[in-house]
Amino acid sequence: MRFIAHLPKEIPYDTLSEKEENEMFKKKYYVYMTYEEKQILIESLIDMKNELIRQGRYTDPVDELLIKILSTM
């Protein structure tokens, strides 16, 4: 089974105040997944990265997330 994430091309950050934006990025979220769930997530992130590369877009956030997930395995 494949999970497909539909993400907006641009996130409307201008709707947040500076305080709300700072609070949003300071929060940490912990997600507990099985090995199989992590594999699905990794495959999906790699697919997303490949699509971003094809579009000529920036991939660093996806790379950072991949590193975080791979470091837990």
C-alpha cells in the first residue's frame, strides 16, 4: 500500500503572526512507528524528493527529515 501526500506548492505563512510562526517551529512532535511504517515513510519521502528534483525545486527539508528518520533505525 502506498501513501500519497498532496502538499500545497506554497504554504501561506503570511496568515500567521510572527509569534504564532515562532511557536509553531519550536514545538517537537514524536511519532512512534513500526519498522514497516518507517519503510513506507522513507519510500514516500524519496518519491517526493525525486519529484521535487524533477521540478527543479529545493529538497533540503525532505533531506533533513530523511536523515532524522534513518538515524532512528
